[in-house]
Amino acid sequence: DKGGKVGVEKERAHGSGWQTSGTMLSHAEGKQPPVSERTPLIMTGASFVETMAKPAVAAGGTTLREAVDKGGQHGLVSDGYTDEAEAVCFGYEQEAYAALARLPAIHTYTMIAFFCYFGHVWLMMQRPDIAVTIITAMMSYGLVRFWIIWASAIHGMYLLYKCDSRDPMYWQRQTRPLGAPDFNSVWHAVMIPNYKEPVGKLRQTLDTIAANSIAKQIVVCMAMEARDPNAVIVADALQAEYAGRLGGFCYSLHPIIDGEVAGKSSNENWAARCVSKYLVDTLRVPETSVVLTTCDADTFFHNNHFAFITHSFICDGEDRFHKFYFPVTNFMPNIHEVPGVCSSRYTFLSLARLAEMGCPVSTPFPLAIYSLSLVLAKKAAFWDPTVIPEDWHMYFRCQFADQGQVTATRLMMLVGTECVEGKDYVDSVKECYDQSVRWQWGAVDVGYLMVQACNRWDVPIMTRLSTLTFAYDHHLFTVFSMVALMSAPFLYGQLPVLLDMNLWTGAVTVTLLWVIMFWLWIVHINIHFFCMCLLDHKIRNDILKDRLHFDAAVVSASSKVSGWWANGPLRWLTLLTFPLADIFLFIIPTIHAHTKMFFTGGSFNYIPSAKQGERRPTGAPPATAEPAPEPEAIYAKDQNV
């Protein structure tokens, strides 16, 4: 209160201690722990207090629920903020989005038809000079992009080594600007959207969160779906197991409301509104001290992930309320458990994400796992419940809500998310293909950006154009350029090209276009393969070594080979399938997704990716002597839940 008095709620049944900086101080000793004016204390038993003194305090573990003996619901948060996004297009934005969702298919088919038919039939005969110019431009674009990717990936590896310290006090010891908020004043609300996920997989995700160096500053909200009949059972079982290891544990039950689309975005929108309102309105945590993090059900965090976010959040000053924080998403936790062509695809996706994050001239967008301040999320009216692709969409939503001020802070630290894994080889390939199709549904964001760019004149024109250009390049132009470069030697290979060799021999040579492209392909395929093998080995055996729930450095348990042979030549042969992976797990799924968007107007049914249950990989802690009961056991005991 204004007089500086400290009011403490009566403690409940879970103990009477304060946990501060790893030291337990008892009331019987008459000692008072140091406190911070920005840090509400969470005491064991869910008691909160506002304080006015300067030093910091770390929170003790708690469950954010009413005591069971008082009849409260077990950790359920169900009252959320009701902010809504500002309407555009005179309220007809959904109709505009549906119409523009057909644009990717129109673009893709038109460009491919022009290049493969019209250009081949007409340009070859009438204007071969224009044909050569177009192909040269495409080749130049591809070569520049190729070298930027691998140069950035190597730079990203350097940054990973630099930031990969697992010392739990590493980020707390880093210097920060004078007057920055206290390190322990920042609270993390982590939302884990899930729907009928394997309980063992949820445990693995929670293991890595609970193992974080600042776990007592983390509040986990299990974002459950109300249509899942076992949601409450699973949430209660996980709460009993993990609540004491975290700063807080709760869950939400997302009801499907008219106009919403069932999926990750609508689920985390509901969870974020509920847990944020509970933290701020009920528990009196300052909203300026809350960081929201969303992840997948199979996300494996670095033990210093949230400490890294906290350090960056504090150092960003007032800009932290205009920032996204995202790590380097990596798909290698179970990279040896999937078919070779899928493994090759996920490996390149991991390296491409590393390159994007390590490129000093690019502007990366979030991928699956990211964080932002509660202030920024409220400004954007939280997540959009009417879409399925949510990571880029949320970034764009915040960008326009914040008048173009949103930027990204890159956390050069690997966070794992698993490759999809089916029941057998064929099913795993099918699941990987289906996931690729779902990812390419993100092309609907091109229409969203076009609508917002035409309506939000408070956002600088260059910000709107650059964002739209990047989305166009990623979702539309990339697949066309790959088709064009792969088909050009066959369609345009007989065109004669005049080469001025004056720099080397002083001669002028005439050669066929296919010869030039053939040698360029050979050289760059070999460089691509070498870089994949090198960086894949470094990441799996150095960066991910001994990471909790990562099997990246060891071969599949079902494999009959091991040691150097499995980690060397056999792995190289697996990566050699990358051309097949590019064709069948990127190009064809992209065209498939664009076609489906054309016929559905961007309306989809979300299907969660296939995941296998819990594994106990190298580095995982042994199971406790008395583990929490399985949800099935709970359900058998109490059919009335």
C-alpha cells in the first residue's frame, strides 16, 4: 500500500516458507526476505503480495488455484479479456480474405504455365534473347540466395556456440543497462496448446520447462480443448506432478465459439486471455512484467531459454513492448526415428532456420515457438481465432496494431520440436507430407497483408511493402523459382549462349544453355551436400549433446548399425536424399496447398501432427519412484470427472 506496509495472506496447507534466491527463510526465525517493488511474491499455497522495497525475490512453487478443500476448480482459469481487433474493409475483411486466399493458386499456376508452356513455345521461337535474360535472372536470384543461406548458417553456428552456455547463472551475471528492471521481476506465462496429445509427450515438454534455471518465474498454462473428454483429467494429473517445480500451473478449457476455427491459434488466444487476466487482475502482477510464450506440445527448451528471454527483455528498454523474441527452431529431437527422406527434409529445415536467424540483413519471422510482452499482445487483441496458421499471422497482427513498430530480438539458442512420426515408414512419410501441406496454408497471410496494407495508413509505407514482399517471396515466388530452375535445362537447354571469356583466355565462346546450367547444378549440389553434412554433424554432436529429450547424437534404437558408421557414411547417405525431399515434401505439397486454398477459400480443418509417446533418451532424468498417476488410471477411478 502507499504507506509501504506489506500485507500477506494467510498461508495455506502447503508450507510456511519463502523461497528466495535458492535459500529458504522461515517465519520462525523472524527473518524477512528482500523484495522488489516490481515482483509480486508467490508463496507456497498460492498467496500473493505487493511490495515496495527494491531488492528482488524469486517466487516459490505454486498452483494457481483455489484450495481443494474450499471447493475450487483445480487450476482452471476461465475468465479472459474480451478485447477485439479493430475492423477493416467496412467489416467485410473475412470476405476479402476468402477471396484473396485464391491468389496463391492463381499465381503459382500462371507463373509455371508461362514458364513451362508459353515461354517454351513462344519465347524460344520469337525472342530467345528474352528467354535467356529471364533464365539468367532466375539463376542469379538462386545463386545469391544459395550463398546467403550457407554463409548465414555458418555465422549462425558461431552465434549458437556463443550463446549455448548451460550455466544456470550465466544470464543473471550479464551486465545490463543502468536502471533496467530487476531480473526476478519478469514473469513468464507459457501456453502449451494441445488436443489429445500423448501424455508422455506433454511430460517431456514440461520436463524441459521445469529444468529451466528460472523455473520459479514461469507460470505454465495447459491450453486444453473443451471438446477433449480427457482434458481435465490430463491437466489435473500434470498439475499434481509439475506444479511444485514451477512458479505456477493452471489450465484453460477452450470452447469453440461461432466464427472460430478449431486449432492452435484459437486455443492459445483463449488461454492467453484467461491466464493474463488472472495474473494481472486477480494476482496483481504488473502487465508490464509479463511475457507470454507459446509453443507446441512437443517443444524441448534449453535450460537457459527463459533466462535468455528475461535478459533480452530487460535490456531492450521501452522497446521491449514492441518486440517479439524467438529462438532457433530445430527439428532434430527424433531425427533418427523418421524415414531418411523425412530426416533429410527436417535437417534442411533446421539449417535453413538457423541461416535465417543468423543472417544480419534479413528480418526473420517467428516459427512455432516465440514470446512477446503482454502489453503488445493486448494491443493486438491477442491471437486471431479465425485462422489456422498462427505464428507469422500473430507477428503481422501485432505489426499493424502497433503502427509498424514491431521488431524481433533473435535468441540464438536451439529449441527442439519433433519431426512428425507415424506408426510405420509409409505412415511417417504421409504425415510429413500432410504437415508440409498445412505449413503452406500460411500463404493465406499474403491476402491478409494486402488487406491490412491497404487499410492501415498509420503504418509506414516501407514497412508495409517490405513485409508484403518478404511474405510473397517466401510463400509464392520460392516454389516457382525452384520449378523454373529445375525445368529450365530441359525446356530451354538448346538455346545458344555467347560467353565472353576475355578475362581468362581472350576468346569468345558459344555454348548451349544446358551445359552452363548442368555445371552450375553439379557444383552447387556438391557444396550444398557438404554444408548439410558438416553443419548437421556439428549441431547434433556439439550443440545438442546431452540436451534433455534430444536423440540427435545417437542412432535409432531400432537400427542395427551404430558408432562411426551410423553417424558418418550412413547419415551422409540419408542426407543425400535431399533432392527427393525438396520435390516430394516441399514443391508438390506447396502446389497441393495452394490448390486446396483455391477451392476452399482458405477454410481448413486443423488436424494435429502425429506424435509418438514418451521416450527416455540419453540425458533424460530417471523416472521418479512415485510418478503421478496416468490420466487413464484417474479416469478409471472417477468416472464423474
